[in-house]
Amino acid sequence: MRTDQPALSVVVPMYDEEQVLPMFFARMRPLLDGLGITYELIVVDDGSRDRTATLLLEAAKDWAQLRVVRLLRNSGHQAAQSAGFRRARGEYVVTIDADLQDPPEVIAEFLTAVRDQDVDVVYGVRSDRSSDTWLKRTTARMYYRLMCRLVGKEIPFDAGDFRLVSRRVVDAVNSLPEDGRVFRLVIPWLGFPSAEVKYVRAERAAGTTKYSFSKMLRLAFDSVTAFSAAPLRLATWLGLLGGMLSGVFVIGALVIKLTGRSIPGWTSTVLAVSVIGAIQLLCLGLLGEYVARLFQSSQRRPQFLVGYDSLEDHGHHTFAETIDETD
Ligand code: UDP
Ligand code: MG
């Protein structure tokens, strides 16, 4: 263990947050100072175009524990979290949004939970979403339903990116070779023992949302494609369906032709369109199957993580060392 390792790293991605930043620091600093443990506050400036960076560097002058990491350009909330995870030195790492929707006071509850329950992950779970709009609530519910299916695991509903993880989880996440990871899915997928702390999500304290519609869509696409090749296989099923339908069409068209009720040229047109359509979809589906295999092998995720080995049981086992054991 390095001597410069603080007990806690708090990672905050910020994109154009000049309005909320002073409030955030005013509330965060007394809280962190009062925890009675060593800490670092890592603000990842995700390519802000406003005065966020200036304000950060100013604040860091008389706040030794404030660490400013700047990304060259706007890379997105998840990428900013990845950067924070790589840089964090703490024994525990908390991720939190800058807009004070996640109350910083809950961090103290996270720390109590992780110590009392001997877990590696503590999820912050929203106990009510009344501060969100109807649209946000509905789309969020659809998102979590779908994700539970895809990840094939219980993922905590309404857990965003406000959580605490142990060093073992940080190392495990950092050693995943894939790009474009979605933290709220990858962390449950890893399967470390976890607990939940309920909290009430507040309104954004100042400024406007930095999650544009296109960024939300991006997150949804990343979420689906990181865990499932099902969309690629859609063409196969459509092709099979089309094949069956075209069988019916062919018979129908021939019957109509033989009973002499068809216009010249109609039969051959129907045959060509339906049969060729089905063949094309099937071929696309076949391509999809191969692309799916390539995709899965290019993710290079570990096949399993070992949680316990009696041979190595010295009271404290490490998950991260075993992460490279692919079959
Ligand atoms: N954020 C970021 N990069 C982006 C978009 C957002 O670092 O491209 C940060 C933002 O500064 C905030 C957090 O991610 O700290 C969550 O964003 P926001 O609160 O705007 O999302 P919402 O709560 O509206 O879903
Ligand atoms: Mg927010």
C-alpha cells in the first residue's frame, strides 16, 4: 500500500458547471473535512467551455485535497468517470454528480454501510423520483427493465452513478479492456457483494442539465450494445419470418394465376419481391451472427472472477488479481 493513499477518493465529473460549482464546494468541503479520514476530491473537468476550469484551479490553491483533472475535450459523463477511476488513489471511491442532486451527506452513510456490512459496493438508490419529470421517470423505468434483462442480473433499479466502491472494484473495472463502459451496468455485472442506501434525489441546485437528448440516446445505445448482440440477430428472425410469408405468397400467387384471375406480370413480381426480400434478410442475419461473434470476442471480458479461494484465505482476498483468468 502506498503511503500517499487516501482513505477516500470522491470523483466528480463536471461539464459546464460554473453556476453550481461554488455551491457544490461550499457544501462538500465541510462534509469531507468532517469525516475524519484522509481524502481527495477529484474533479474531472469534461472539456467545459465556461469558467469551470478557472474556478477549479482557483479553488485548488487553498484546498490541498482538491485535485483537478481536465479532459482535452468533452468526452461524456461515463468517460469522465473512467478517467476519475484511473486517477483515484483512495481505498474507497465515491462517484457523485456536481449538481447536488445527490446529497453529499449520504457519503457518510455509504462509509458506515461498507464497514458494517463488509461489502465492496454501496449503491445510492433513489427512494422517490418525484423531482423528475414524467417523461424522465417513464424512460428511466423502461431503461432499467431492459437492462435487467440484458445484464442477466439484478441491477438495482433507480441506482444512477452515485455509489461507493472498494479498491478491489476499482482495480477490476480498470482492468476491463473494453471501451465505452457504462458504469451502472458494468459494476453490478462484476458481481461483488453489495448493499444499498436509499436517498431522496433533489432538484438540480443551479444551471441546466448537461445530459442532452442525444447524450441520453448514446447512453442507451451503449448500454444495449455492451451487453447484447440481440439487435444484430433481429435480421435473422425477420428473414425466417419473411421466408415463411413468402411461401404463403408464392402459393397464393400461383393459385390466383392458375384460376386465371391475375393481371399479366403480377405473379412474377410478387414472387421476385417476396423471395428475394426473404433471402436478403437471411443473409443480413447471417452477417449479423458473425459480427456478433467478433463483437463478443473483441470485448475480451473475463469469463469469471474468483471471489474466494481457501488456499489464499488470509482474511483478505483480492479479486483484482484473478481478473485475467479467461478460460
Ligand atoms: N457531465 C459530464 N459530461 C457530460 C455531461 C454531463 O461530465 O458530457 C456531468 C455533469 O456535469 C454532472 C453529471 O455529469 O456532474 C450529471 O449530469 P446532469 O446532472 O446534467 O444529468 P441529469 O441529472 O440531468 O441526468
Ligand atoms: Mg443532474
